[in-house]
Amino acid sequence: MDINERIKGLDWPITGITMIGQRRLINIEWAIRFVIANGVMGDFIECGVWRGGSSVFARAVLKALNNSDRHVWLVDSFQGLPKARTSNDDDNWSTMEYLK
């Protein structure tokens, strides 16, 4: 593992609960803090969860901020990524079994 790649979310870790990297986790925290501070209504949703690490983190941020009126939703096909439908699509992702 290259820690610099991991921080940026530029690698594809086979283990762990998130693949987005520290920078994107910081962005999630910033976004949650922003919407709470500005009274923006709504919940948090993670689409394409892999192992749900971003949602686990979002829930922890909400709990740390004593916010119990927002839900955290996770959405996934749990079947991996679909095969390419056009010649412009990259089909590498659909062959990665560990994304299921």
C-alpha cells in the first residue's frame, strides 16, 4: 500500500471498508458540517456503497455533532458494476469481482 495514494483515494484497496481515501472523507465531513450549519434539510445517501465506509463515517460525524434527525441511506446493487453498453465505456470495472 502506498499511503499517499490511499490518502488521495487513487488506489483500489482489497481490504478495508472504504475506497475513497482520506481527502474525500474530509469532504464528506465538511459537507455535513456545512448543511447543518446552514440549516439545509435532508439526509445523507451513499450510492454504490461497496462496504459502506463512507456512510459509517457520515453517521459518526452526525453523531459527533449530536445530530439525530438525519438518516443515512445506503444504496447498491450488490452485483458489482454493469458491463459496458457502448464503445465509449470502459469495461474493466465489471470484471472486478471484489466490487460485488
